[in-house]
Amino acid sequence: MTSPSRQDVSSEQPENDPSSKAGRKPRVFSGVQPTGDLHIGTYVGALKQWVERQKERDNIFCVVDLHALTVPEGIDPVQLRNAARQVAALYFACGIDPDENIVFIQSQLHEHAELTWILNCITPLGWLQRMTQFKSKAQRAESIGTGLLDYPVLQAADILLYDTDIVPVGEDQRQHVELTRDIAVRFNNLFEEVLVLPKVVVPEVGARIMGFDEPEVKMSKSIAVERRGHAINLLDDERTIKKTIMSAVTDSERELRFDRASPGVRNLLTLYQVLTGNGRAEIEAEFEGQGYGVLKKALLAVVLDTLAPIQARHREIMDDPDGLDTILRKNADRARETAANTLERVKNAVGLG
């Protein structure tokens, strides 16, 4: 059979769902690498919304430590293990309930790597070479490993293992979820219709918190590692947070209206809006006639109030390593029930096992 085109797998086409059960909650999958610290853009654009809606959906949150190996130079094994556990602890500290959701570390389930190999065998090389992020990273590197080219297939396996309905991502990751759909359609056409087609969802409110030092660029973990003042990390101390906000890029004007403000000021207003829950008109009235210093001080207070309980809860969790490991093992076992079932369907379809 011929492979699908982009048009064949548009988000408008009906979704197949061979494993669906009547009345089940929509299943959401999200993965985060344990490289760099989680920042406030991740919190308002993802974690905060997931906490608020966690009873409405069947959520699976994966700390994708296998993806961290795509650039092996400089990896510290001990640091990687600790970072994976710390990210999981931050999810719980932000309010993700491990009984209502599944939070696990990717490398604890061999099914991810096994499905990746099978999908590798049906994924055309040209599809991977066209990935925008691969081309961008390859141009900056003297040499690249196979993992950098192939990690979108591992990402596809992560998603497809759990019969995922919805994948919430930033706009920069949309292409990878579209590739996941392409791979699923090609597999279903070549063998049996066993893989569910996920749908990409880009959150609208707070989805793009920009860098404090460069408000034309989305806040990024990788940039934050290289440049201080770019982001507020969830575990930053008060002094660092204050310095980042008070030195944020603005302009020489005094415009504090969302539709007229410069990118830097609009970014501060947007973050204030998301953290307070106040409407735009209310916020504009609050700061009418004020300078940017007043806005920055108000934002600082709101950020500190938001992060204080998260940091306190994170310390409690990390101070009980046995308790954290027990939770992660139980969640991995729950994740394995679905992953093993999907992998068995795939292996039967291709004649393995």
C-alpha cells in the first residue's frame, strides 16, 4: 500500500480507535525531558491547566529520559537519574495527583524502545530528514548521532503506546505529532488498523510565555541553561526571581494595554493575567497611569506566591526518596498495562511473538 500524505492525516479526518471503550475519558499524553529545569512558561502553559482539568481526562505524563540520550556528550548518569526523579516530583508538587493520573519515567518501560524499532522499520527516511528541528540542530553540530535523527520515531512510540487521543504541545512540536499520525496511518495501511491516531492540541491561553530577555522568542529550557534572565525556573530562589523580573525587557513608553504594548510588556501582562486569573480589562484598569516598575513588582509578588507552595511541597517529596520511588514504580506498573497491550497488538500484526 502507498504511504499517506500530509493531507491524508489532517486533524479533520475521523479518528480510528480500535481500543476505544464507550464512555471513557479522552486520553492525554505528554512527555517532558529531564534536561534543564521546568520553568514558569511550562507551568502556566501546561501544568497549571492539567491540574485544573485532571479529573476530566485520562492523563499520562511521561518523563522522557531516553530522549535525553540523543545528545550523549556531557551526560552525567547520576545527574540524569536525579533529574528524572526531580521532574516527576515537580509534577506532584504542582498538584498532579498520582492516583488520578499516571506519572512515570520512560526508561522503566522497555515497550517504548521495542515499539520504536518496529516503527523505525516502516518510517521512510525522508520523513525524518524533513523534520524542522532536526535540520536546525544538524546545521549547528559538527557531527550528529542517529538518535538525533530518529528521536521523532521514539516520540511517536511514546504517544502511540497509550492509544492517545490528545497530545497538548507548543506550536514548535506540532510537526512531530503530525509525523506520529503519518507513521500510525502507514502502519495501519501496511498491516492492521491497530494504532490510534492522536490529535494535536495547542493551548490558547498562556501557551506562549516568552523569554524575559528576548520577548520575541518562546521561553525555552535550553536557552535558560545558556542565559540567565531568560526564564524563571520553578525552583529558583527569591533573589533570582526578583532579578529576572525586574530586569525583563520592556521599552521607553508607559503603555500598559494588551493590544498596544510592546512584546516585552505584553509578555509581563500575559503572565500576570494567567497567574491571577483576572481579565484583561481589570488588569488594564489596575495599572492605568502606572509605570512598568509597578507592573513588575506586582508580577513579582504573584510569582512568589505561586511558587512558594510548589517549592515547599517539592522539598517534602524529595526528602522522602523511598516514598517517591514507590509512587513512580506503581505508576510505571499502571502505564505498562496499556503499553504492553498495544505492543502485543502491534507485534501480532507484523508477525512477531
